[in-house]
Amino acid sequence: MPELMVDPIKHAIELARAAENTAQGAAFSDAPATVQVPSQRSRDPQAREARLNVEHLAANRVVAFGAKGEHGRYYDMLRTQVLQEMDKKSWQFLAVTSPTAGCGKTVTACNLAMSVARLPERQVLLVDLDLRRPMMANYLGLRNSTGIVDVLEGRQSLSSSVVQCHVGPTSLLVLPGTASTPGASEWMASQTMGTLLQAIRREFRSCLAIFDLPPMLLGDDVISILPRMDATLLVAGIGSTSIADMRECQKHLQRTPVVRVVANKVTDKAGSYNGYY
């Protein structure tokens, strides 16, 4: 298993430059394959426990729930490298973000969580912290009536909002998002958010907590929450993420450990985010 890159962002900048020169996307040899977001999504009713639909997951490029499959093995390789670094430092909180929209960050977060959950004696909590445009429930096929904003606003408890999701023998915990939230940036920097994160550390201390954050360069949400994270996984889209984007991210990540940079060959355009991102 190759070691983590000493300077993954610098490596990604070099890769982005090569992509611009050739006008063709390329991905790291051990990075997840092409990520695309279909426009149609079926949903399963949400309950405290939910059985995920395999066909829905596959249609949304969530493929790491099984040990077989070429695409899933890329996430397994990513899983091993991330866990080695997280375990070495006794880190629990992993932020997943991207420079801009259309890079595949949510799909990467879901697949990484699925891959980790397949390991014996490993538990995962997947949290949707993209308060402006939560998409995790859509990708997993959950029809969520409550989510993280309900916890922040005091309408629901943390334990009652977490869903235990099952797919085959794999099980993981999910704290989904709901609708777009006004004042997302203020929530990210609030003491209420700090209290919630402390509760997650305490109540789910045996879990690796993976947080799906908004794109880094499209607001100050990520910058506000990063000091509360242990490490960051940056997802870049080759052919869509520019060298300037990567360099700007590097400035914001100087004080936050980056365990990995994933380069996805993404064909989705930012416009698919309905004007938000």
C-alpha cells in the first residue's frame, strides 16, 4: 500500500496543471473512479433504522457497500490510507470538502463511510454538514423528516435524529441534513455547533465521524468549522478544479492536516447545483 503523499495539495496542483495542458481529465491511480450524479432519485422512508436500496445506491455512484466491484476497491484503498493516518494521530473527526461544486465530495464521503463500515470492529457516523445544500439523504435514499438542523435548533435530540442504515451486512450511522438552512455560516461558527460536536465526540466516541462540508471556496462555512475538525480530505475535480482553486484551498488548509487529496474525473457542471454553488 503506498504511503500518503507528503504534500498532497502540491501534487494535486501539478496534476491540475497537466490536465489543463492536455485538456483531458485524469485521476490518481488509487482515487475513486468517475463520479456522476443522476437527476432521478428514488427514496426510502426514513426510520430510526433504515434498509438502503442497493439499486438506488449504485445509481448514485455509492458503490463501496460490497467487497466486490472494481469501483469499490478504489474507495477501499482510500479507506486504508485515511485510517492509517487517523489512527496514528488518534483523530476522530474527518472533514470532506472540495474547492468548488461538482467535484464529487458527497459521493466520496458516502463511499468512504461505507467502506470503513465494512471493516470488523469499525463504526462510522456520517454527518451532513452542508447546511446550505444537504444532499446526503438523497444519495443514500433516505426520506428524512428530521436532521442536524433540528438538533441545532433544539427540536430533536442527537440520538433521535441519527439513523442506523443497513445495506447487506454493512451498517453505519447517518445524521442527515434536511432543507437548505438560512444563516448556515452563522450556525457553523456558533457555540451551539461546538456543543453539538462535543456531544458527537462523547456519544459516538467509538465511531469515525465523517463530515460532508460545503465547497470551501464558495463561502466561509468551511473556514468557520475547520478548526473544530481533526483532519481534512480534499476532493478535487480534474478538468473542473483549477490550479488557482487548489492554491486558494492550500492557504485555508495551512493549519489543518490534510490526510489525502482525491482527484475525481467529474463531468457534472456547477450549474447542476441549481444556482447555489
